[in-house]
Amino acid sequence: MMKKLKRNLIIGLAFAVGLYFVMGLYADFDNLAEAFRSFSWQYFPIALGLVFVNYLIRFIKWEYLIRVLDIHIPAVQSFVIFISGLTMTISPAKMGEVMKSFLLKDYHDVPVSRSSPVIVAERATDVIGVIILGSAGTLAYGFGREVMAITIVLIALFITIMQIRSLCFRLLHLAERLPLIGRFAHHFEAFYESAYVLLKTRHLVPTVILSTIGWFFECLAAYVCLRGLGMDIALPLVMFIFVISSLAGALAMIPGGLGVAEGSMTGLLVTNGYEKDIAVAGTLLIRLATFWFAILLGLIGLSIYGLITGGRAGESVENNAVDAN
């Protein structure tokens, strides 16, 4: 997994350089440079602080979810593991954050099949939270209804199926008879039992509330970035644009949503009457604060984890990725 992380980062960085070059051509490099020169840079630390508040709230959600599964580890170590997972923001739909499960296995001997449903629950409740934030804007502005509808249907279908135990156990028993995956059936059963508990209504409600609050702070960060450019833009519109762009990037299943998120965000800003150079500058600032900042924090977290484990993090995670139990 560590090798895959390095490969994804290199590929992601290379793709981002090409993507941002094309965006610069679209906006005109001279106009884009002028837009950045006009940016009030004192706003940017505020944006980063708001994003970090989101991570703190999502850490509280992470702690709640692992404790529901009776996984108890020291808070500092839990936070380092949680932050390390942000490195995998570069993965499609952030599902690479399952690396946190490998770190739990490595340091606290928690079976991956037991803890990995936490990552699924995190992503599901994140999506529900951003849908709540963006729904008003979708109705008001008329854009992104298809993206929102597809996302709602997929999430509702997934949660509903996971709560139908008879159906899921039939599928699990069927999997046991399959030649290639049958030997992993016990992992699937452990995964399902954890997911079933986490997606119950009594656990969904508090985690969705935390997700909604956390992502609101990230929307505020996007708003601060745009205000720093001198844009006269309403917060509900920023929330709508940020949510639709994020969902589009996740649904595309492209690492980090690169290209899709940026294109959606820039396109929606231009559609709402903002100049191309300002729209591109705003998009790049928002992605720097909400996407690349997460990866930087994740790398710092992995470095700290390496110090905690005596520098054996990479090898241990690789070994646990092969033997997930």
C-alpha cells in the first residue's frame, strides 16, 4: 500500500501539473497571475484553519465509530492514524483511507475486516452531510440535480441493502462457494457485521450531524478563499458549488477527483457570471486549501507514525495489506 501511495502521489502530482497548466491557458496566464497578486493572502491561513476544524470534527466522528465497534486506543495514537489517512485523499472517492485500518492492525492488532467498515461509514456519512449542505442550493440554482440524485440513490440503496441481513448473508454464503474469493469469506462476514452495526439509524444520526457540521467549515474555507479574491459571492452559492464539484469528483472515481472537481468548480463559477481568471484562481486556491493541504497533513501524520513505530510503518503496512487478518 505504501508503494501504491507513492505511485498515486507521483501520478497525481504529474497530472495536476498538466491540468493546472491547461487551466492557466484557459484563464490566460497574465490575467491569472494578476488575480493571484490581488488575493489578500491573510485570508489563506484562515481558510486552512477552517479546513483543520473540519478534520478535528471528523476525528471526533472517527473516534465515535471505532468505539461503537469496541476498538479503544489512546487518543493521540488514534489522531495520528486518522491524520495519516488523509494522505489517501488522492485515492478515488478517498476510499484509500482504508490504510487507517492497516495502521490499526499494525500497531494495535485490530483485524482489518473489523475496522475497515469504519472507513465505509465515514464516506457514507460524509456524502449525506454534503448532500444536506448542497440540497438547498441545488433547488435554488437548478444545477447539479442529476449528480445529487444519483448520489442520493446510491447511498440510500447501499444503506438499505446493508440493513437487510437475510439478503446479505445469502450473498456471503454464495461468495463462500466461489473458487477465488471463497477463502476470504470469513473476512467478508466480519466486515459485514461491523458495517451493519455502524449503519444503524442510532449511529447514522450523530455521525451525519458531525459530518454536516465538519463539511460546513470546509465550505466556509472555500468562501474565505473566494472572498480573498474580492469576489462578491453569497455563502449558499459557494456551498452549492463546492458540494456539487466534490460529489462530481467522487462519482468520477478518478484519484482525488482531479480534473472533474476543478472543471466543475470553475465551470459553475463562470456560469454564475465570474471572469475566467478569477474563477480559475478561486478554484486553485480552494483545491490547495481543501485537497493538497489534506495530503500534506497526511504525510506529516505518516512521518509521526513512523517515529512512533520506530520507522517500520512502511514495511508493516505492506505486510498487513497482504495478510488483512
